[in-house]
Amino acid sequence: MWHLLLSTAVASTGDEVAAAAAPLQEGMALACAPAGRLFTVASKLPLPPAILQEMDENGRALLALLDPEKAAAAGLDREGTILMAADKGATPSIRLPFAGTRAQADSLLRQLYTDVEDTGNAWKLHAKGKPFTAVMDDRTLRVGPADGTAGPKLDVPPAVGGLTAGLPDVPGCAVYLKGVPLPKAKGPMDLVTFVPLSGGSPLIARLRGATPAPTALAQGGLVGDVAHTTETPTAILTVGVPMDSLIDMLAKEFSASDLADFHSIASFGSGAAVAFFGNPRDRRFAATLPLTAPDGSALNPKKVARVVVKVSEGTLKRAGATGFRGEFEGTELVGSVEKGRVILASDGELLADLRADGGVAWVTPEMRTWIQAWPVSVQTASTGQAAARLGVRTAADYWELSAEVTGVPPEMAGMMTGMLGALAGPNFVEMQLRARRSEAPNTVDEIRAAQLAWLTDHGRALPLPAAPRAPDAMGKEQVPWVPQPEWLQLGWSPTGDLRGSYSVEVSGDGKSFKVIGVIDADGDGIPAVYEATDSTPAEQKTDPKVY
């Protein structure tokens, strides 16, 4: 029944989030302050008719409390903080700011829960068949699992560190998530997201993993007039740090010797930019990258053009003495080296416009200030109306992303931020479920590879029973891998605990096999199924929305 409140907040004040998150392992903590501002934003969000039709009596009672007068009548403190915390797989505990009487608390609980019993010191209650305990103390109403804990307290030392330090001191909501498995990340990452509930502050997201964030993106630099065109860009991506450090980082990360070769003949300044024109789906763009020789002298454009073609590994071909052209993922690409820069475009007309260096400056003074704070940024064109900008930078041990809407009244900016939070919450949950579910296809493909090796060595595939547990014994939690004798023969084992169940079926002649992976990442009792054969890799057999 709390989904209406939680859906408006991706995640509030850093100290309270840190305190709530300190005891968690793979859990979460959420705080919103002040509660009244959250209620105001939530009350103005348009609810889809389907939600209103499916809302139960408790949900409608909660929706009614978004009205300031009804919230005050119920005893809710609009200046306090709403806090929620949950350990891995546990029922969330919630703390509501409450300034009313015990009679008001009893009335409020009976609106929101069923089978409410006042025991004198606490309340016993139920929601959707689950037992809860509620306690009233210290101007709060704490609701939690029926084990006496009754909601999160704030008397534990902060343990989240830099992820919550320095969050904007404005009305807003923040969430801390511990150990989130993100796609392509090297291990799980901790996440803090702050969504302001009023204009004038950006949305902030911070990610911290085991690998320190690169210092090359810690702070932006001065950026001049990177380029001009007669057509105003719809949006522009800028890199406000010297590209040398990024080239070195990429060359090391991907063992790209060609990138290192390019860097040996040219030195890049800050201010690389890519401008997009019209609808981004049209893929009309132009780009500029400033460069000089490593000693600061003028470059040999012909030599640079040759190296550009070499680095492209066949994607580009020479076009004249200093030009090149080709195709990248179905989009035409033309370019030229001149005037201390490399310029690129999606068509010859844009390239000619860029080379003429007249018309509208891509980067305005306001945009330049933003770039100095956010070394990698995307900004829509400033036309006196609503505009948006995104920025990325790094700190000592985390990545930080910022999103902001400008050019609209503060009240409207706060509303747009609240709506962004409402959309981002479910999307993030879905992303997390996809990441957990990815265990299944990855594990199925690993088992398939081991089976192919076994088939080659022994002439017959090896049938294997379900492990580490039977499909009907699965839950969303992970369990240790305890190999059965048949699996020991195969000589394969996973690198960690598993959520899914895996088995191998073999044909009568032993010449073909099928690997089956079943996983229930969301614990709803409906598993996702993946299969691979000796001739095909893992493929999902259930609906993509099944987790």
C-alpha cells in the first residue's frame, strides 16, 4: 500500500540515509524530507486510470492523505522525514513523521491496515496477509515486521561515507542501494540517488564499486568556442578535459595500440564536442576535436589523416590529402584535418558548414560554466524555453551523474523532477531484476562450453541433474554451489552462489544435449527459462517480462 509514496521518490538528507543504510548488506534505505513537500508533488502527479481502478481500499486511504488538510487531521508531521529501510529480501520497515495523539495513530493505522490490534505498547496489524508491528515514539510512527523491530531507527553510525556526503541541502528524496549488480560492471556497486522536490537543484546519482573511478574525469577545464554552424544544434555533447588522459585510459583498458600510436603524433586539448541536429533518430551530427603536435607545434594534416584512417581499422578511407570518409553502423561519416583540429560530420553539407566556421556558436557562456563543473556533459540548445542537461564526473572513489531542467519556473522544475523520480523508480527496479536474471544465460553458456569440451573428449555428452537445487525449491535468494558427483565429473563450477537451477538433458545416442537454466529473480513463483543446445547458445524461452 506504500507504493504511491515510494513511486514518487527514487530515493533525502544524506545523514539519515547513511544512518538507515549502515546495518544493511544487500539492502536499501530511502528518506524523503520534508514529508509535506513529497505529499505536494505526489498529489499533482497524474495517476494512470489502470492504477486507480486496481487500487484497494487501503491504497485509496493513503492517496487521500496526500491532501494537506487530511494529512494534518491524521497527525502526520509535514516537516518531518519519511524513512524506509530493508535488508536483503526482508519486508521493508517504515518510519512516518507523526505529531498527533495516540488516538490519531490508532485511527490512521486502521485506515491503512487490516486486523489492527492495540496492545497498549504497540499495535499488531496485517497487510496483504503479512503481520506487522507499529510503535509510536519520538514524534514518529514506526511500522515494521512482526518481530519487535517496528521500523528503522536513526541511532546507528553513518557508514556510507562519501556517497551521501554533500548532497544538496534542499527538500528532496534519496535512496541508498547496497551491492547492486549492474550490467558490465566489475562486481556489484553501491548507489545513491537524490531527487530534489523543488527547482534549483539537480538530480544526483552516485555509483561506487570495487574499482576506483578514474581521476581523469574529476573536474572539467576551460572550453572555448569549439565550433560554429549556421544551423543551431538540438543538443551537444562536450568533453571538458584534455583528451590525452582519456586516450591513455582507453588504450590501457582495451589494449588498443593504435590509439597509443595516434597519441604519439598528436596532443589533444579540452573541448571535444559532438553536436546533434534535429531529431536524434535522424543521426545528423557533427564533431570537432582540437589537437596539436606533442611539442605544441603545428601538425602535419596529411600525416594525421593517415593515422585516423589506420585507427579506424577499415571503417574509413582517404578522401583527398587531409580528408576521409566511410560508414559507421549504417551512418555516413565524412571528416577532415585542418586548423589544429579534426572535424567530422554525418554528411558533406554539415562538414562544409563546420569548416566555414561561421554562424551560431555551439557552446554558450552558460553551457561553458556547466562544463567546467561536469567534464562530460550533454546539453540541449538554450532557446529561452525549457532545456535539460546531464553531466558526468568522478570523485575519489565514485562516479557521479547530474541531471537538471532549466528555463522553467522553480515550481515546474520541481514537478518535472518529481515525475522523473516516479518514472525512474520502476525502471531501476526492472534494471536490477534484469541484472539478477542475467545469471541464467551466462551460467547456461558456461555449462554449454564445458559440455562441448566433454563431448569432444569422450564422444558422448554428460547428463546432469538440477543443481544447486531443484527448480521447485528456488527463491530469489542465492544459495551456495554444492556439486553432485555427476557435476564433479564435468569439472565445471560457478564462481559464486547462484539463484537459478541448472541441468543438462542428453539425447539417446549421446551426440547432442540441451542445457536448461531456470531462475526466479523476483521471487514471484514464475521462473524465467533459458535453454542452450550443442549447436545454439543460451536463449530465453519465456516472455522477456518474466524475471
